[in-house]
Amino acid sequence: MTALDIAKLKRDFPILERKVNGKRLVYLDSASSAQKPLAVLNAMDECHRNYYANIHRGVYTIAEEATAAFEAARRKVAQFVNAPRAEEIIFTRNATEAINLVAYSWARANLRAGDAIVLSHMEHHSNVVPWQMLAAERGVELRWIPLAPDFRLDLSNLDALLDGARLLAISAMSNVLGTINDIRPLADAAHAHGALVLVDACQYVPHVATDVQQWDADFIAFSSHKLLGPTGIGALWSRLELLEAMPPFLGGGEMIRDVRLDGFTTNDVPWKFEAGTPAIVEAVGFGAAVDYLSALGMDAVRAHEVSLTGYALEALRDRFGESLTIYGPTGVDRRGGAVSFLFDGIHAHDVSQVLDEDAVCVRAGHHCAKPLMRQLGVPATTRASFYLYNDEADVDALVEALAKAQKFFAV
Amino acid sequence: MAGLEDLYREIILDHYRSPRNRGELPVPPAHKVEGFNPLCGDEVVLYLDVDPESDMVRDVKIAGQGCSISQASTSMMSAAVKGRPLAEVRQLIRAFKALMSIHESKLEGDGEGDGSDLAAELAGVRLGDLEALQGVVKFPVRIKCATLAWNTLQQALDETAQAQA
């Protein structure tokens, strides 16, 4: 494994040359959305300029080129998460749509009143609300794995929660706490109870080498824009036999084999789930993003982020001590690079407003995880999140700007 | 470029650190209304006690939590309306909202539009300390923090009027 050369790598990201308020941009909001390297921008530009056409339709040269690029992107994404077959990757609009696909297709075909779905208190709204909608419609029961004081899942009651459950829908990495959940034992426990497993891997796939076969889950959702690719495209991975047995999700062009006045037959997987013209150029960008990450090596990306997160946790504790509370595991082990915190007596929005003066971009708010915020007993937190293009100078800039905020609002 | 001092004027920080009229009032006779800003989790709880004889705000108390702008705006609002006749309170709400939107339209570069109507709302209304909040409009995402208390007050007035009707 070759360690990342961050100074060199930063130059791959044009936006990082930008100045805001006369200051160097310090982008610490990658858990929300990541910046894009030239490799992605160029790949998308090249598609638009040279071989853009609708896919799976035309027989002319550029349509064939566009189709080949789109399907090549699917293979790249499949390989990136070690999926056994490229057809098991369904392109969706984002991870949210991937989860909704499962909720509308698999769950509505298979779950009925009295069935249970197990979620956790650290889920993003995208892995809460689709199931609440289903629960309201079908009388499905929702059960919750609680949070332990160390910001990890409290699994002491897992067997009782899984008893009679049909699905465990769980995040691989919390977007607020940074907590990494160990998926394999959770999947084994769920399967032992006859439940399927959906993993919201939106925060995990961009940062840690992912092997869907090792996880042995049944559905895995992730997005492109958090892993250096464009917005507007995400992916659902599932096992081929499951996908083949599921009814289609959205109806329209592309997802059909034949349409008559009295009905239709569906296309093969994955196209069965890709109604309408997909995000073609975005798929090309998604493919370029996983190429970029693969070339660097996900183990090197992870090693860099572990080291940087450790540096940040220590710097925050050293500088602010008890006046700053970190909501998340204190060690770097089994934790990602999202660091949520609160100053005593200073609201998260005021903190991020002051940080913006110094061009330090952090997220403030409930991070689309309101049930979790209620568990933590806070209305909002400030969150800094790191990616491969961040370095210790970025963390130092964060700490300095936070010191300014603390001084500004000193009671 | 708008600086932090435009947003966080000293009087605002003072209201944030030492909020006026914190507490609760017995319901009834007071009316209780809660206002939320779902985006950032700001929360305003307003207890409004209106004397039906004189149509005056007899007392007002506030609770809740949120950023400095939302909490300071709530505190300043409570100080501004306590002991005032309802007619003046309604005028103050219109004036404050005008203050927030006049600058909004200026920012968007359509200074002509309905700016004159808004100016009319402001004419003759003494905003006093509340003018310190006008810097907020240079930070468009924070405007809703400043207006939360006032929308909650508007709701309280409407509900009180309905209850008395």
C-alpha cells in the first residue's frame, strides 16, 4: 500500500484552489457531498462532447459508444464493491432511491401486517422514512436497535428484536457519529432469524474498501456524489436471484421486454429496475470516480482518514477540553471521518457561521437524523467530515476558526 | 462582503446571553404557541396573555432553544410587545417582516417592485433595538431564524382572536 501524497492529490480537485472571503477553501463537509477530481469532470465532459446519445436504443456509432460507456461504468462500480456480477448493480438516482426501491418492490411484495422491520437509532432519514411509510400503509411493525453510551449500537437485545423480523435495515457508518457498524455478524444474526439485510452504505463505500460478498447482506445502497462522482446517480446492489424474483419499481421505457394493450413483460435485471432514460453522463462520472479511488487504493484512503481523524480528535480535545463535546466514538478504531461536536452554550449554526468567515465549510444541523439527535438530547451539532483531499492543515484551520467562534460567543 | 459584526451586533449578543422574559405563564388565561424551524431545529415557545378588556398584551414569556439569532430575536420581540396594544403589536409584526423582506428584494436587485409598499409598512413604526436585526438579511439562510419568533407571535394573536370571537 502506497501512502497518499495529499499535496499532489489536492491539485486534482480544481475547487480546492478557490478562495472564499479571501481565504483558502477548507472543505470539511464531504459526508454531505464530496468534491470532484478532474478525472471525473473530464470523463463527463468528454462524454457530452464526443459520444453523447441515449443508450440501449440507437444503432449508430455514438449511441453504441454511450451504451458501452454506461455498461462499463456498471462493471466498474460492481468491481469496486466486489459484487459477483455487474447485473447486480442497479443504477438509481441516489442511495435514498435505492432504499425506496427495496421498500416499494421487495417489501411491498413480501411484507404484510404484523411483520417486523428492525432499524437502529442512528439511521439517516433515508433509512427511516421509507419504512415508516410502509409501516403506515401495511401495518408493519418497526423495531429499533438502541444506542449505547459509547455511541455504538447496543446489541444486547438483538435476538429479541430480530425474532419474527423480515428485514434488518442498518447503516454501515453513521453520518453523524462516524460509528462503523460491523455488518457481517449483524447479517448472520438477521439471517439466523430468517430476515433479509439491507445496508445503507452511503457513508461507508466512499471511505472503506467494501466487499459485498464478505458482508453477506441482501441489499446494499450507496451513492456516487459522496465518493467523488456526480450527483443524480446512486446504486443498489442485490443478489441476482432476489432481484429476479422482485416486481419492478417504476414503470416506463427500458424496463420492459414487451408492451401490449393488455399488459407488459419486464426486461432482464438490472434494466427491469431502470425505467426511463437514466443518468447516462453521471454513470460515466460515477465510473471515473471509482477508477480514481481504485488507482489510489481504498486501503490507502482509509489509512489516511484514520490518521487524520485521530489527529482531529486529539486536536479538538487538546484545544477545547471540556467545553467541547464530541458525539461519536473517541478512538479511531471502527470509526469514520465524520466528527460531530457541540460547544457548551454555542449553537451549531452560530459556530458554522463564524467558520464560514475563514472559508471553513462544515455542516450544522440535524444531519437528516432527527431520531438520533433526540436520543443525543441535542437540537443540532456541528459536523466536520474528512476525505482523502483533507490534510492536517485543514484540521488546524478548523481548530483556529473554532477558537475564534468560542471567543466570539464567550458568555 | 457582509462581516460577522453585521450579523452579530452587540445588542443581539446581549439578548442571546441574557434573554428577557424567559419563563412560562399559566394557560389559560395565557395562550401557548410553539414555533419550529424544521431545518435547524430552532424552537420558540411563546406564552401570550392578552387582556380582552383593554386589548393589550398583559404579559409575555418565552421558552425554547436555538441559535443566537432566533433566540435574540425572540427576546427582543418579547420586550417590544409587552404592555403594548394589540393594534400596535400587529403593526410591529408587519414592520419587522417588511424590514426582513425589503432587504431581501434589494439583495435580489429588484429595488423597485413592491418596495414602496413595504416602506409604507415601516413608516412611523419605531423598531428601536429591533433594527439591529436588519444585518441578518445579508445572510439569507439566517432570515428564517430571525422571523421564527414573529411568525409564532402572529399565530398566537390569530389563535387568541379566534378564541375570543
